[in-house]
Amino acid sequence: MPHTHNVLRLNILFLGLTAIFVGYFVVWLPGPGAGLQLIGIEIGEWIKFLGVGARRNWFYLPPIVIGTVLALLAAMWPNSRIQTWLARGVAIVVALLAFPAVAAIQLEPRSEWLARLLAIGWVVGVAGLGGVISRYANETRWLWMMVAVVGLAGMLLPTMQYLAVRPLVEAALNRSLGIGVGVWLNAAGSLLVFSVALLEGLATSQIKRTAAA
């Protein structure tokens, strides 16, 4: 039964990651025309013209969240499994969705793109060090707690930034705007990741305390 519960939780976590990924490619900003129906991967670039500065980098967080979670999960799996290395590769590929345009790196201030490069580097680092981390599999509770923190950040930061930016867009367009389905999918998916990781972390801690008693 515990194994069944673990599989169920892991499936729910991957459902959350799928929701985040899908949400990144559907509408976040439901503008009045087709040209203003901005999806998640576009909104960070579009709103730079509103003068929000580096805050727009939070809109690039979803692929970083997915990449980090996959890399941390792979760190808990045996290095001998092909799925482990596949997960690390997918983590890096997904994180690269946040990579800034070459023109932006050449022409824009560092504050506009450096945070994204560092975030991608973080995912690459976690994935690369996964083989070392996996040697300490008995401390997976800390890895689960890291996943929980990442999930919480993925839920709150892009959502809060969207709510902060929406009035600026409404003022520019002179009309009220709603919240696109992509925002909801990202928040719901991140909440699932956070909840599952928190439960796994607490369960692992409980098992460790029981074994030590």
C-alpha cells in the first residue's frame, strides 16, 4: 500500500508538471485581438515595452520550475536507470525555453536577461550534480523540501507578477482584462507539485524518525 501511495503521488506531481508546461503555451493575457492574445512564453518579451524592467523575468519561471523539479527528482533515482539520465536531459532542454534572445544579450542591459541565464545555469548544475547527490539518497527529505519550495515559488511569483502587470496593460489598452487559462494552469500545476513534495518530505521525515526510535 505505501508503494501504491508513492506511485499515486508521483503521478500527481507529473500531472502538475504537465499543467505548468501546457500553461506556458496557452493564453496568459486575454487581449482584445488575436495579436494581443499572449501566451506564457510571449508575455515576458511583450511587457518589456511597458517599462517593468527585470520584474518581467518572473514570467520565464515556469520552465525553470519544471527543469529544477525534474533535476531534483532525478537526483533521488539510481544513476543506473536510463530514466534518470533522460529526466536530466529533459530538465535542461525545458529550462532552455527561458533562454534570452541573442539580440537581447547583445543590445539590452544585463538586468533584462542575466537572471534567466543564471536560472538556466542552476538547472544545469543541479542536473549535472545529480549523480553525486544520489549517493546521499537517505536524505531525500531535503530534496523533497527543495521541490516544495520551487513549486511554491512557481505558483506565487508569476501569478503575482501577472496581477501586478495587468493594470498597466489595461491602462495601455484602455479596457479591462481577465486572467488567461495559462495563469490558472501554471498556478494549479505548481500547487500540485508543492503539495506532493511537501507530503513526501513529511512522510520521509516520519519514516526516518520511526526507524530511529
